[in-house]
Amino acid sequence: MRDNILTYLKANPIQGFGVTEELPWDTTENPLYLKNMKKIYVNQPQTAQDPIFDTLDGGGAVDETTTVTVYVATDAKNLPTHYDNMVTMIKQARLLDLTTGWRQRQTDVTTSFDLDALVTEFTFNFTKLIINKQEQ
């Protein structure tokens, strides 16, 4: 999932912003996106399963959600000219043709301040239904 988003971001460059393959944190857990403003960082995917229903024979179904978070920091006092274009372009990564079976694709965008930096965080959630089958 991370690779797909990185490929999309590199194929759709936004003037003034760059994409890096590095993870968002250094070895001491300090956020690299605060040191390298206007660089787009993609985190490793996280996966969670939520039960939909269970059956007595061990079957059932779960919703499996894969979450990938993208970070970019900019100067809060002087937003780059193409900031809005960057937000729109990154949000569109939810429409990637990843594989069949994804029944829900969602992007949440949040912003926060860290001193003089505006941190924009994109949380992508891709959900698919998995049917549990008990082997006989």
C-alpha cells in the first residue's frame, strides 16, 4: 500500500514540494518532516480487523482496514503557493486502483501546529471484507 501511494505521489508532482521514500521519523523517533519542510513522507501501513459476524462452525467475516499516513510540514506563517493543490492531489490517492476487493476508501486530512510549522496529516483507510472459512 505504501509503495502504491509513493508511486502515485511521484507520478503527480506538485511545484514546490518533493516526495521522499524515507519513513517520517529518524532512528530517535524525531519527525523528519519537521526538519525537511515541503517534503512528503509516507509511513508504513498498519492493519486492523473488526469482526462483522461469526458463525458456530468457525466461519464469519471481518472488515480488514489498512491505514497509511502521509505527512508534510510547511511554514505556517507563509504557506506555499501550491499548498491547496498539494492537499487536493494527495487526497486523490485514495482512488488508486490497488487490487480488487477494497469496498471502502477514505481520506482524513488534519492539520496541527508545531512551533512555526503547519503539519498536514493525511490518513488513508482502505477497507475490504474478508470471509473466514473453516477448513474441513
